[in-house]
Amino acid sequence: MSRLYFPKDFIWGSATAAYQIEGAYQEDGKGESIWDRFSHTPGKVANGDTGDVACDHYHRYKEDVELMKEIGLDSYRFSISWPRILPKGKGEINQQGLDFYRGLINELLKAGIKPVVTLYHWDLPQALQEEGGWANREIVKHFVNYAEILFNEFGDVVSQWITHNEPFVVAFNGHGSGDHAPGIKDQQVALQVAHNLLLSHGLAVKKFRELKLDNEIGITLNLISSYPISDNVEDNKAAKRMEDYINGWFLEPLFKGRYPERIVEFYGEKFNNLDIREDDMGLIKEEIDFLGINYYSRSLVRYNKDSKFLGIEGVKPQDSQYTAMDWEIYPKGLYDLLIKLNQEYTQKPLYITENGAAFDDKISEGGGVHDQDRIDYLKAHFQSAYKAIQEGVALKGYYVWSLMDNFEWAYGYSKRFGITYIDYENNQRRILKDSAYWYKNIIVNNSLEV
Ligand SMILES: CO[C@H](O)c1c[n+]2c([nH]1)[C@H](O)[C@@H](O)[C@H](O)[C@H]2CO
């Protein structure tokens, strides 16, 4: 066996999000979020699950920081719940909300763990949704106001800020397919939401710069590597359209100040109808300090003239392995993505802000959780990351999704992504899985045994 050594200052972390773990959905002055509303709407979430209690992290955060310390995390990425800070999304600040995150951050700092904060991870205050939510351009100023409150409150203790988690999912799952909150099914609205999210990001970065804070700011995108099933022209064009649809629609504005032409043509009138003002693209392109990447799997496609989705048909290779989400396990896609980002978009520092897998974990008779499939998944993806670093990609850190099993959006608690098992039937008892102990060894040695 040999070891692959990562750069000496490489950051090993883990990630969560407020709505998925905190619970306490009506406690200490918190306002309603669109996910509170959505999960309480019959038929929207598997088994009628909600985030009302989740992992009860709101009451157990000290215990959870102890878990992070035991694993040896260098850093912890978490999101702040906007409606905990501003119950109506604007106006009166809820001090108890600020106090909760102050307590969490203090515990992290005491444990020597760097706090990385995601400003928005999908839990919009319901009161703002009632004014049109992300489809109403007015939301941009409310987001900047919310961000400024947090910059002023925590700007001296947070290591890095992430404005948005996956604007693609907020726009197209929340407003296109409707399988995420607020459950709107309108492609035109989804495109406007994507634009307003990007604009809110750019203006929040601008505000951050004005405050002259000495930490860093970036954004996290869900990105894929897209491959054609054959080398024929139409399949290749289909793979490129898929890449433009998921990656390009956000990478091009952020780094090049434009939307990708190929797919603009596809959107046609829907693009021409967008409310894009003269300075918008310049504001969206406000320089960031790093790019966060959420990578889980690849996209393998063929051209299908009858497909209403961009003339694209997805392909699932029989000989591949799949996770409990039915996502193909394809570690090479992470390497290919990192190389492509470095060559075509940015040499800025990159962070894997999410990578992980759901498997059907069970508590063994001996009381442990033996998740060798998750270890194998993570090991293969760490090797891809290592290869990219060796070839010059400025990858500076890796956050495993997730620190703990949690509320997996429309799947509720039926999918387990954690390196810590949550025993929902037994008072949310925490059990470190084998993958947590395996990860601890990597962090201690800053190297991977292969
Ligand atoms: C295609 O996967 C997406 O990039 C993605 C996967 N995931 C995410 N985005 C979200 O950021 C998390 O809140 C999810 O819990 C996590 C697991 O589903």
C-alpha cells in the first residue's frame, strides 16, 4: 500500500444545511420558511416527512461539534436560516437567531474548526415568497440586507462566505419542475429566478467588498461532467447542451459576464422576455475569491429528436454502480470537471463544497454502521481530486456531504448521506459510521492510503 499526500494546508471538512438538520422550526422567534410550508403540504415530501425536528441540531449543536472534533475536521460548512435571523425576511432582526449561530460558531472556534457559512441554502422566508420570492427582482435588496447583517455580525469569525448553494436547483427544481419549494412549474419564472439569484450574489459580493472584511467570499454551484454516448455529432451536441443547461448557465455569467449562446437560442422567447437590466451582467461578474463545487455524478446522454428536454435523453450504463439515489458512481467525472474548470473558467481556488453518497445504512448487531460502500465512493473521488491537484488545479479543500444523515428534501429521511448515522427512532441518537473513522485517519495523515 502507498499513500497519496495532499498539499500541507489542504482543508478537510464536512457540510450540512440549516433546514436539513436544525429542527426547532418555530422556536425562539424563527419565521416560517418556504420549506416549512412545502413539507407541510401533503404529497410534497416522502412519507409526509418535515424539517420540524430533523436532527434536532438546534438543541444538540454542542454535541455535534464534539463529533466534528472527534472526526478531526479542519472546517465545517453550514448554512444560516434566513427566517431565523429575519422572521419576515426583512425588517426586525431576531436576536435569538443571531445568538444561536454565535453559540455554534464559538463552539467551532473552541474546537479549532473553521466556520464556513452558506448564506442561502433554500429556506427562503415564506413572507418574501408571498411577495413573489426569487421571481420578484425586489428580493435582491432583501438578500443583500440579510447578507450585510451577517457580515457585520460574524465577519470577524467566519473564515469563508458562500452566497448561494446551487442556484440551479433553487431556480429549476423550485420553479421549473416544482419538486422543490416553492413548487412552481414555469420555465419562464425559473429563468428569471436564476437571473435574480445571480444578481443577488453579485450585489452581496459588492457589499462584502465595501465592508472591507478580511475573510473570503464565493458561491457554490452544482456541476456535472457531461458525456455523449457516442462520438456522432448529434450526441456530442446533446452533451454540450446538457453541460450548458446545468454548468454554463451559471459559470458563464459569473466568470464571463454572459449567458451561454448555444442554449440562449434554445430558450428563444423565454430568454428575450427576461428582465435583465443594463448593468446586471457586470454586477453578476463581481470578482469572487473561490468557487465551491458540488459534484455527485456525471451526465451521459444521447440525442433524441423527440425529447422535449433539449432533445436530450439520459443514458444509464448497465455495468456501472449506483447509489441509493440511483446516481451513477463516476469518480472520473470529478477529475474531468476540475480540469475543465481550470482550463475554461478560472484559476481561482476551488473547493469541493459537497461530495458524498446515499446508501441504505443499517445499525449492525454490534452497534456499529459498516458503510464500506460510502468509503469506496469517497476514496475513489478523493483519488480523482488528488490527480487534478497533481496536474495543477488549485483545489484547496473538500467537504464531505454530509456530516450526518438528514432531511433529504423531497425524499425526507429515506436517504442517508451522513458519515454519522442518525437513529430517528431512538431520539436522534448519533452513531459515527465506519466512514467517519476512515475519514479521521485521512485527515490526521492528510493522505489517502491506496
Ligand atoms: C445532483 O446533486 C446535487 O448537486 C446536490 C446533492 N445535494 C445537494 N445538491 C444539496 O446541496 C444538499 O442539500 C443535498 O442534501 C445533497 C444530496 O442530495
